[in-house]
Amino acid sequence: MKYRVIKGTKDILPVETAAWQHVESVVRRTMHLFGYREIRTPIFEQTGLFARSIGELTDIVSKEMYSFLDRSKESVTLRPEGTAAALRAYIENSLGEQSPLTKLYYIGPMFRQERPQAGRLRQFHQFGAEAIGSPSPLIDVEMMLLAVEIYRSLGIDKFSLKINSVGCEQCRPRYKEILIAALKNIESQLSPDSRMRIDQNPLRVLDSKDEHDRLLTAGAPLIKDYLCGDCKKHFETLISLLDSLALPYEVDGRLVRGLDYYTKTAFEISSAMLGSQDALAGGGRYDLLVEELGGKRTPGIGFAAGIERLMMVLEKSGTHSFTVPPPDLFFVALDDHARRWSFGKTYELRRSGISAEIDYLARSIKAQMREANRQSARYVLVVGEAELASRTGKLKNMKTGEETEVTLDALNIPR
């Protein structure tokens, strides 16, 4: 039987991993510059953790999670997003007692059983950050700056930042009543998904990707007009801070994000290069979530970004070309004795930090030279009986063709 990759998953082949490693290194370097430290959580958790944090009525929980019973008959779920797991670890390990402000980041795979499409797989990868402990809009802006700086460091400057306030437990209930009343007037004309959401999660109707829904709800009341005093002040300060930094943004009253735990600030970074599904990153404040998951009432904010979508933008922008670093030296061995010597020398060079390769297939000289070319080796050293006897050889620069005599026992490869 010939096995194939499971639908909605993808092999990341060696020709692609150089780009992934570059992105991950930029993410880590930027996170550290901003004072965030990496956390690595298990890829599966108790199902209740995600159901409670994300929301029972969200598409993620109701339609997309990979949940199953383990051998102890406990329901576990492959993580569909990173915030809930990070906060579970924050609470369980009492990280808040070690520091009043905890700044974390993560990079890893997530899992959602949704319809595969460009940049959206069933196993996909995200990086994200969480700042837990501060209610200040300053940390909200830092979170946006952190995401923006990562994209700029990768050479991506064509993106847009959208912001909104989704209110809090004080002002959102009244707004929901007003919104539901408005949506009931057009209920019969909405898509089936939006009709279902009116009573269950009305804010998500405003976030519908259905063009007909968006036209019908163009005049719907927006939460920014119903904010309580605290939420309004928070949002006005946020805007003032962004203005002082000259960071371009757009206030989008329809931006609500797809997770139930957001309060006050919500934001999204998008790129026109991705088409209709244009979100690169999104996040927001979750001041009630730590308490909801069993901890003390603690404010927080975070964001998550898709790596597959980022790769698509990098490819389309054409600003980067990533290649696997070639070996510094390739040994061409003329016989078994030379091959054994070259094998030992390869290990010695690698231990000193020099990348070296040999032929393991006992091929002809011509075939070994072709292999050195295929690997784009910087230098080639042919070793045979004569070279081992004299302890010298000719080091060939594969770019210029120039040959230099070298001593085998003190082999020095130019950097």
C-alpha cells in the first residue's frame, strides 16, 4: 500500500526549511528584543480547556476541533490555538507570582478540521505572544508593535493594521440586545451561518465573510458607539498612542475576531497579497480569561500569526531567496583507503565548525565531482594513494577553478 499525506496537512521539505528557519529566527530575535520568553506547551490538552476559553458556540469548538477519548476515556483535544494552553501553564505553574507582568511567546503547530485552502491547513503553524498582568493600553500598543516589527524585519512592509474595541462585560450585554434587534429585521435574508449566530453569538454576524451578509449589515449598530466609560477611555488612549508613534491604522467597527474571550482591544494585521482570506495576524485583550480558567482575575493581551500565510506573502513579494548553506568542502576519494581517511577527516573538520561531505556510494571520480557541483560545495579536495603518501593535495575553488596546494594533516579551508 502506498501511503499519502493526510488531507489538510503538508510536508515541509528540505528545500523549504531554510525559509522556515529564517522566519523562526527572526520571530525569536524580535520577541527577545521586546522582552518575551518562549513557552512550549503540549500539543494536546483537556477538551474543556478550549471549550471554556474559546467558547462553546464558536466555529472552532463546535465544528473544527480534533477531539478524541484517550485510553483513560478522558476527552483530549489537539490544540486549535495557543492562548488557552499558555494561560493554563501560567496558572498551573504560578508564573504570576514570579513576576507581576509575564511576557510569553510560542511557535508551533495547531490543528483545526476545516476546509483546506491556500494558507489554511488542518495542521498549521503559528507564532504568538501573550502579556499577562497589565490593564494598560501601553501594553496593547506594544503587542501591535511587536507583530509589526516581526513583519518589517522580514522585509514585509505592505500590510494594514485594523483596530477596534469589543467592549467588556459591562457594556457588551446592552449592545448585544440592540444588535440582535437590528439583525432580527433582516434575519430571513442572511446566510444560514449568520442566522444561527444571531441568538448565539451576534457579534460574529458582523464578521461574516459572506458578501451578501456584509451588504445587509452595512448599517448595523457598532459596539464602538455603545462603549462604557472605561472601555471608551481605554480605546481613546490606545488611538492617541498609535498617533504619537505615527503607526498607520484603521478603526474598523466590524472587527470582532472569532474568539469569545476578547474584551476591549481587538486588532488584525492583513495583507492584500493573500486575497479574500487576507489576515496575517490577529489578537486582542482578554481581561476575564485567566479567571475563567481558574486563576485570579488578571488582565492580559495577546496575538497569534499564521506562518503558512506569512510564507505565501514572502514568496509573492519576492524579497527573499532562501537556500540551504552549501558544504565548505567535498572530498573526492579515489579508492577505499582514501575514502576511509576522508571519512575521518570529515568528522574532524565538522568538529572544528567546517561543513564537509564525502561520497558514500563508491561512485566514480566524475560522478563525485557532479555530486560536489550539485551540492554547490565551495571547495573540492581529491584524495588518493599519491596524496596520502605525500600528505599534500590540491584544494580546488569550485567558483573560480583555482587550485591551491595544501597539507592534509593541517587542512585549512578559507572562510
